[in-house]
Amino acid sequence: MILGCSVAIFYTAFHDLFIPSILFKNLGEAANLPTSTFSFFFPYQIVMVFAVCLPILYLLPVRMERTTFRTTLTVVGIKFIWVLLIIFLRPMEGGVISAWSPSSAMRRYGYLGVMALDIIQNSKPVVNNELLINCKQDAELNPFARLDTDFRTHSIVVIQVESLDSIILKKQVGGVEVMPTMTALASVVPPIVLETHHNSVSGSIGTDFQFLTGYRQSGQKNSFHYNLTPLAASSLPLFCNSKGASFQYFHGNSPAFWRRYGIFKELGLPSWYSSINVPQTEFSGWGASDMDMVTALLECAANDKSGSRLYYWVTLSSHAPFNLVRHSLLNGISTDDRVANVFNYTDGQIKRLINHWPFDTTLFMVFGDHQAPIPGHEKSTVPAFLFTLIHGQVQPLQFKGKVPYVIEVPTLHNLVKEILLPAPNPTGYLKSKE
């Protein structure tokens, strides 16, 4: 244990060093994570430690196994407290905590730093309407780029692909494309770079927030720790309802994950398709698989009589640690590359959805929620594809004027409001399954 504490002090002082392999390899391999540094995937490893290893290893009769585990746990605890204190007591430029950004915390201390920053920021009290005021001021000071088009439709499909970035999009294994559907799409539809303002551990939630509300995340807290009711007036669910259109949201997680249930209810979405109401036909970690969600989405669309509709699907199966589905064949080539496997799987479900979509003259928006949390992807970009599906043919959405090289998620929110036509015979929401 003395040796373990010595290593802990050394490791916390030099946090950029690689993991001492003898001490940490057992946990790194058990967590099955694609990283060479312990701090980067800290949240997943610590969950694994307490949920799995703690009760098992403490019961092992071999003293060395127990000692190694306890030493590892000591190092993790000291590292976390150390980073928490650094962020709290040694602020960056400006001399205040708010000077720390999630990107700077990530750059210096990995996911552990972002978690520590989240804890500090989210412990502060919330002022009524603070988020609404901050968001409106931010939008006025920094207006969003606008995309102008003459295209109008009663049918929009939004696919938010977990961890999709430019490196993943071009990834190959043995000369075979990992995402053949998306790469073929990129040859027809030029991708636009999407700035997602990834500002917390809950990365996709930030993109959800911006797309649903039309605002950037603003303020020191993660936006989903606020009461979002003041933002409901601008939300897409209520916008669709005012048009007599159906708004349907699909995410394989539990509704309780990252507080989605209460948050979405505040934004005018009382229920949606999730792991608790979608039949599951295959193994999937953390909830329902992308295949089962696409099945539910197509069934919902086939019964949609609303006349105007917006379908919003957030993928799950490509989420880190990239082992949530059992998919080990890449176009017939066996591979043990977990990242390649899961993105190939999700790519196949995107293809299935497009090929079987029942409505003509549909606008598709396909974009990533943030960069893949993999070492080396920090400088990648997040792509967004905007295209129409008319008589089975995919064509780029035609714009008036020059298209910005980089857009933000609220730009897509505003584009939806411009393009979606009211229902011919307004009926309001189609109710999701209970």
C-alpha cells in the first residue's frame, strides 16, 4: 500500500504519463477501453470498479489480487481529489473558477478534469430564469449563421450519431470502409463542419439541448442542470405542436439517463421512444440497440397520420466504450477493432432507415454530437449532412447564397422551423408508446 501511495503521488504530479502497466493493466483490460491513459476514460472505469470489481475482488482469497485492487483504487481516489483541488484552488487566467472551460480541463486532466469541473460548477445555486437570460444575451451578441433555402416539406428526419467525427467517417480496416453508407453519402452531399460546443461529460445532452431549444449552452453550469421550462416557448416539440405536426424522439437509453425525463417534459415532450417501451430483440448495453430503435421508428412512421412530422433519432450503439452491441463482422471481414465494429453497425442501421423511409420529399439531417472520445481525435471535426430524399433519390439540400464552412447546432434548429410545413389537417402530437 505504501508503494501504491508513492505511485499515486508520482502519477498525480505527472498526469500526462502513461499508465504504469503492471499496476493498471488489469483494470484497463477489464474495462475493455481503447485508451492508453487512465484518466481519459475515468468515468467508465470507476463505474466498473465499484459495480463489478469491488464486490468480486474483495472476496478473492489471493492476497496479491486484493492488494493490487486496493492500491489501484487508492491511486484513482487520490488522482480525483488532486484534480478537483487543482481546478478549485488554482484557477486559470482571470483568477476565477469560471475561467476554466471544459476543453481546457479536458486538455490538462482528461475526462477526470471535466468531471471535477462539472462537480464544482453544478454545485452552485441556480437563479430563476438565469439560463434563459444568459442564452438570449449570448444569441444577441453572437448571432447564429443562417441557412436559406426554398425547400419546404411535411417530413423531416434528424439523425444525431453518437461520437461521429471526421476521423471515424474516413476510417478503414484492411482497406474496407467502416461506414460505407456515410462515406458514399459524403461523395454526393458535401458535409458541413458542425460546432457542437461540447462542454461537459454529458456530451450528447449538450447537442440535444441546442437542437431542441435553438440556443447555445450558456453559463457555467451544464444546461441540463437548470429548470428548462423558461425555454419551452422556443422548443421544437412545442413548435411542431403549434403546426399540428408530430414530433417523435428516439433514444435507446433509459428516460432517466442524464435526467432526460424531467428535462424533456419541461421542453414540452412528455414521452418518447426509449429502452422502457421499445421491444428489444438483441443484446445491447445501456439500453435498446440502434437496430431495435430503427425498427420502432419505421413502425411509428408507417402509422403516422399527422400530415406533418419531425423524427429525431439519437443513436446509442456507437457510444464509448464501443462495446455496447455484439457486432464483429465488417462487410464480411472479421475484426477485433471495437470502434470499427460499432460504427459499421450503426452505419448499417442508418442505411436501413433511409432505404425504408415511407414518406417522399423528406429532409434528412445527419450529424455527430461531438468528437469521438478517443486519443488523437481532439483535432477532428464533426460533420453535418443536409440532404433530401425525393422519389428514392438522395440530393444535397439546395441553398440560396454561400453556405458557411462552419455552422452551429442552433442553425439546424432554425432551419427546421423554416422548412417544416404545417399539417394540412392539424391533429397535434402522435402519442408515443407508454
